[in-house]
Amino acid sequence: MNRFKLKEVELEPDILGLRLDSDRYSLTIAPQLGGKITSLINKKTKREFMTRTNISYRLRTYGDRFEDYERDGADECFPAVGSGPFPVFPWEGTPVPDHGEVWTLPWKYQVRQGRLHMWVRGVRLPYVFERQIGFETLARKEQPYIRLSYRVRNESPYDMPFVYAFHPLFRVETRTRILIPQRTDVVSYMSTEDRLGPPMTRHAWPHVTDLTLDKTYDRSAVRSSRNKEAEKLFTTRLEQGRCALLYPNGEFVGFLFPAKKLPYLGLWVNEGGWYNHHHVALEPSTSQVGRLDVAEGLKACGVVPGGGEFEWDISMILGKGDELTELLGEF
């Protein structure tokens, strides 16, 4: 494990940031803003991967919409992504807010054993959501990476279904490549003017078909923000939990995650179609849908057993050039 230095910084008046610095990376987290990751920098290349809009950070009001705030950085979505009713007893009908609960709540934190431990309690459901962040090294390559380790504790005797998604909005440039495992297709979730068809329309990655123009294009390539289009896709079930963004200069940011627990990857590609932003989100997820009631009906969600726990991890790997294949495999 690699040690880090922690420094408190002011993101806005009365909004605290925790900056974690290792020899290779710098990571900034806002505990008051749902544990949001506001900055991810490769110090070797000086690239900032996280988006930042010109909207000031401010404390959230529970139940508000995600788009009413700064719309940048990386947030945690739990116990759902889309708003809707909780589907099962004893919380049946309980409203679950947009993007879930935890992104709007202030988190507690403590540094223990070289990791940043953070946690928050649910409001309408009896759970504790925990995340640890540590800087570690891949033994086979001696390559540093950032590990996010999660645990949800269910404090009730009843099974608790959930939808989880990591929601990082990455800066992109035209011709940035979106990389997912070979022999993985995608299905539509939403697109500007329903260009890619109704939800669950299947497309053979890396190509998707614009049904309004009867035209196929390479969706692995990020286009200009002048397109004024945006779309959300999900992969088909993954055999391997890995993905990456490859920038034109050869730099990349990628994830490794357990496909048995996070069997899908959400792809949010915004080429100026949503608030004129230009970004991409790679979202390891438990489901191909955002609403918990729909996911539970499809029996395609996570479940924290009554009185039990559910754990997973996401490894963030940054690098350049040949390191991509060495660390994340062939795409």
C-alpha cells in the first residue's frame, strides 16, 4: 500500500475538500457533498480527468434533482439511480430520490491504516454506506492505482434490493475512445430524440445505428460537442469488469471491477446535448436500468441480505501508452 498525504482545502466558503496526494496521483473529495470526487489528477502528466463546470458547489437539499447542482465530478448513486418507489415490503412505496440518497448527504470520514474511510447512513432506509479510498500497487506490474472499496450494511432483518452505479463525469476531447471488452454489445437507455431507438434496442458495439437517419456510426469515438446530442447506453452482461477512456495523446483512465457484483457498465456520452457539456461517464453498475422498482421486477439488482452486508470494489488505473494493454488487457 502507498501512503498519501491529506490536506484540507476550501472548495467554496464552508465547503471542505480533502486532497489526497501520492507520488503519482492527486485526488480531492468533498465529504459534505455526498463524498463527491471533485478532482483526479495524474501528477506525472498533469492531466485533470474530472469535469468541472462554472457552477459553485453548495450543500444539497435531500430529494433534489442531480441536474440542479454543479453536474460535474464523480458521485455515488445508491440505493437507485432513477427516482421511483421502493418496490418491496417493508419499505414498499417509499420514494427514492433522483440519483439515490447518498449523493445529497454529508458523509463522515476518518483516516485509518493508510486509507480514507468514509460512511453515511440512509434517510428512508436503514443502511450504512461505506467507502474506503487507498493508493495501492499492482504486484505484477508495480503500477500504482487507486482502490475504492465499498460495503453496505443492512441494519434491518429484511432483504434490501438496490441499484448502484458509480457516476464519474470525465473530461473528454474529440476522438477520445471508449473501450469496453470485446464481444460486448450495448442497449439503448435514452438518446436525443430517441435516435437510437426505444429502451433496450440492441446495437453491435462499437457501432450504433441512428434510426432517424438510418445511419450507423462508431460509438467508441467521442465526437465534437457541436453535435448537440447525448445518449445513455448499457452494456450487455459483462464477463470481465474492465473499461477505459483513451485520449488522443495516448493517456487513459480505466476501471477494473468485479463483474459478478457489477455485471453492467453504463455509458453516458454527452456531446453538447445536455447543458452544452462535453463529457463521458463510465458507470459500473448492478443493473441495465436506473429505477429500482424496474430492476427488482426484472430480478436484475443487488440485494443486501437482512442483517447482512454487500461488498465490492472499483480500481481506478491511470497511465499512458503501452501501459493500457499491460494493466487493463486488450480491447
